[in-house]
Amino acid sequence: MEDNQGWGETQLGHHLKLDYWEPRLACGVLCFHLFTKEECTVQESMAQMNRDQKAINRLLQLWSSEGDSVRLKKHPPAFYIEWALSKNIKPEWLDWAIESGLYIPKKEEGTGAA
């Protein structure tokens, strides 16, 4: 498997292995602002976080509009990934996570063996 984006050099894999995410962590993972490469400077990390803050705020607004079921509870990573996909938001790292076995896509209904 080729990792052209360098996702394997980040903390992304660690966070995808967690049992549950809180909504703010989910925002960070989906927007990828928390997982800078180790050689990244503090200034570069802060600049990336500032760029991603608009996307994070938008996700939190969307979750707030869906009520307490999303906003206040911890959910497995797959819950947030599948929510994002249902809204046509595909994380940049999704293909890497699938290839690495860190996320298994939900099977579409009717695609199972007969």
C-alpha cells in the first residue's frame, strides 16, 4: 500500500483505533487538524488549525442542529465517518484508512451474498 499523503506518519491511525470519539475530537479527525507530522513546527501546526477552524465550526453547527444524539455523546469512529459520508463529506484520509484496515466501510443494503 502506498501512502502518498503521509497519513502513516501522523497520529491518525492511533485515533482511528479508539473505541469512542467525543464530538470535538471527531471534528479534528474529520478535518485532520490534530495530526500534524512530528517535524511540523508549532507555527505550521497553528496555521493549519486556524485554516481548519471554519470547517470544525461548521461540523459542530451541523451536529448541534441534529440534537443531543450527536452533539453531546461519544460515538465510535465509524459513526462520525458514516455521518460525514452521508452528508457527502469524504475525509481526505478515508482511502488510506480503508487500505490500512482502520475503517471498514458499511456494506450497502442489498450488496450481501444471496
